[in-house]
Amino acid sequence: MSNKDGIHGTNVNGAGDSEDKRFTEGEDEQTLTTRQGHPIRDNQNSRTIGNRGPATLENYQLIEKLAHFDRERIPERVVHARGTGAHGYFETYGKLGDEPVENYTRAKVFSGAGKQTPVFVRFSTVTHGKDSPETMRDPRGFAVKFYTEDGNWDLVGNNLKIFFIRDAIKFPDLIHSFKPDPVTNRQDTERIFDFICQTPESMHMITFLFSPWGIPANYRQMQGSGVNTYKWVNKNGDAFLVKYHWEPKQGIKNLTQSEAEAIQAKNISHATQDLYEAIEKGDYPEWELCMQIMEDGEHPELDFDPLDDTKIWPEDQFPFLPVGKMVLNKNPNNVFAETEQISFGTGVLVDGLDFSDDKMLQGRTFSYSDTQRHRVGANYLQLPINAPKKHVATNQRDGQMAYHVDEAPTQNPHVNYEPSLLGGLKEATDRPKPHQPKVEGHLKKEKIERTNDFKQAGERYRLLEEWERKDLIQNLVDGLKPCHQHIQQRMIELLTKCDEDYGRQVAAGIGFTMNDDGTYDMEAGSEITPSFGHFPIEGGSPLGSNKASDAVQEAEQKGHDAHPY
């Protein structure tokens, strides 16, 4: 078949689907069929020898039905497995604050006040599996796919504006420490704090995570952030460092630990239900996209590195400038096909948007797209939820589950390479002025110079309201109590460097007394003695479940005896 037939890159003209009006005798649009198009006339009984069996191997309808059922699921995301999503649109203001946005970026998604761009948003928790409770103490994912006129743009972030680490080489270790223990298969705060107490850059994030900010009440009433530092590039090739922030028009609501536990006892999917029902009722959630921006450069006048994702850019120095709004107004038709198969990547940028040298961002850029190929398949970008809403023509061919070939209508089907004089694809003719930063230095493995790991953590502690500080201290104490004493002491030292009261309150809660020289000693009878290898048999508690061991005992004590049957 040639391209003149109008079906590019397939070898079947007029393939059918559920909306096809070509019916065989006795069929209408509600008739159940097999994937081969065969009408199913009995979906209640397998084909057997006699009505008691046995079944036969040539029972094609049964075998196909079971075989597909066995393969209905793909590998879940290694992080952000538990999630929900919705369709909507982004509407640009055409300005950055009071200035034309074109002064800072040539990305068309931001130009032209009132222009709307379709989006799909996926909200998620991070650590646990796809059916875990949505009340867990955990960062929340906030990933947005923009289907722009220049192709897709993915803004992949979290609800919190910072992260635990600043170098992607530590990301697998971070996630391993938060994931369930490979021996006991349950999350353990001792493993978490064992990692955190040796990672001082995490103090800022820990201060947020263990406060009520670590448990958003729902997805509609939480902030979002790109977390990493990106660049905007204008038509002159000038670059600016930027941070992205989503501010909910519905306000912000967080939960204390006890409030979250009460909700979890009633509904483990409350946030998913909340978002779905709000959209179905026409109560469309809305966020304003605000930017922080500074000149490209190292900015030695600051006491932090602007590429450090463990730091917040002070709002009094770098104010939030609104650039547009996002509205979510349509629920998915099929959660698996859309919310589960949607695939994000921090490297998915359009012209006018660029990377910074943020080490975490650069590591994420490889990891995200790599995991989509593993999880969904080599042709994940051909799925409707991932495909751009514009012209696509590539020389990429084949791979598992190739749905079609990205072949241009006038392209010579024999030519799947470039350059060619035989009717192949050509390079784009427009040449925007590139951003060409000069990079020089010695190749080395070193952390950044301006780490300043404790200042902003201490500032955040002091900015929290009294009830938030109380909840933060109690959550840290509950998480640290089951840990080894040297982990407790290390954490107290780090927290004290953030703020003396911060460290003192946690120390007192665990059972340490402060000496005259500022050091701490454990009160008699408060020690935790390991009783199995390097870990106590009981271990630590999962985040958000500080009485896990009590629950184990209560289950047996409160269980009702029953007789075998």
C-alpha cells in the first residue's frame, strides 16, 4: 500500500474500532465482540465436553479473555505509583507580572493573552504502591503535560518547593531508604533517618515533610512547584533562571497526623474521590502559575546557589509574578489508558524553555524518559494521552507495539533516514537564535560550594505557626524514638544547627537531657537496644503510622475466636 491510499504507515485500510458503524448480522453498537471482531453470543459459559467439563484447549474465546486479563497491568511507577489525574487547559496572561512575557521567553505557550493550551495533570504520592492510602506523610507529585502548538512540554514537580538532595547520584539511595525494608517489606523510619542524619541538605525538606505540610488535605487545595531551576530563553537568545509555582485558587489545607489517621480509617482514596467529584459537579479547580526569575549566572551575592533544589528563592528578593492560570474541567474516560499510561519527562521542553545546570534536574532528565520506556514500552509516545496535538514525522521505526509509523504524507516510505535526496524528511527551516552558555572548568566530583544546609530550615521552623511546630516536633519524636541512639544524636545535632529550640524540643521528646556544654545524654531507661542483628525486631514505624507495633498486638488481642469449617 502506498501513501496515496491516505493511511500512512499502516498496512490495513480502514481498521475498525468501537465507533465503527460496519456491523455484521444481528449486531449493533452495543454488541459484545472479541478483539478479532467476532460477535460473542455466549459470555456465560466456557466450551466444555458436556456441561460438567472438561474444558478444551481450542476454547479460543476463553483463552483470549483470560490471556488479556493476565496482561491488563503494566509495571507500576517505581515512585509516584499512587495517583489520579484530570484534563484541563492553561490560559496565558501574555505578561510576566506587568511586562510582556516575550521579554523573557519566546515559548509560544505563554504569548498572546487569553490563549488556551490543553493540559493533563497527574497528582500522586511518592513512596508507596498504587493502592496505598492518600493520607500518608509523603511529598505529592504535581505533573503537568502541556499539549502546545510547538509540541509537548512537561512540567514535572511536587507540592513542596524543595527536595531532599541536590545531586541525582543520591536519588536511588534516598528512595531505597523511604521504600519498604527489603527484608521486612514495610517502611521503617529507622532506615529513613539513618539516611537523613548523614544527609544534612535534607533538613529543610524534613522540616516541611514532618509538619502538617507533609500531608495535604487533598489535591485541589495544595500548591505545586517545578522544584528545580530551569531557564527561559527569549528571541535574542538571552537566558534567565526561573522557578515555577502553582498557587491554588481554592486555598491551601493541610492535615495533622491525628487528623490524617482518622480520615485514613474511613477512606484511603479520599483525595482521588475529592478531585473526581469536584470536577463532575462543575466545581473546577484552578491554579495560578507564578514565576520567580533572575538573571542567568552564579549570583555570588546570595548565600545559596540558585541551582540548589534544597533551597527556596526568597520571595522578597524574587517576587512571584503571575503568568497564567490552569483549570481542570474533565475527568479521564479510562484511568488506566490516561492516568496510568501518561508518561512525563523533565527533558520534554519546547523552544524558549531550557535546562539549567541543576544537578538534580539533569539526572531526572535521563531517568524519567528511561523509566517510561521500561514501564509503558518503546512506543509510549504513540499512545493518545502522550502524543502531541500537532504534526509528527520521524524516522523512528518499529519497536514493541508500534501502532503506526510517523511517516509524512509525501515521504518516500523507502527512506527512513536523513539526509536524503530521495524524498525523505527535511530539517526545520526556522533557526531561532540559540542560547549558548560558555562552560569551562575541571572535571571533578565535588559538592557545590554554598551548601548552607541549615539556615533556611531554621527560618522555616521559626515561620511555622505554633500548632504546626508542635505537630512537627511530635512527628519527629515519634519517628526517632524507635531508632538507634547514634541516629537520634546525629539528628538532634543537625536540628540544633537549624535552630537551638528545634533541636532541644526534639531531644526532650525522645528522652535526652541537655548538658552545660550543649551536648545531650540519654535519660536512664530511654535507650533502645537492638535485639536482632543491627535492627530491633520491632523496627521503626512507617511514616504516618507511629503506633504500628501496637496495631500488630491489638489485632491478635481484639480478634474474635472462630471455629474451623
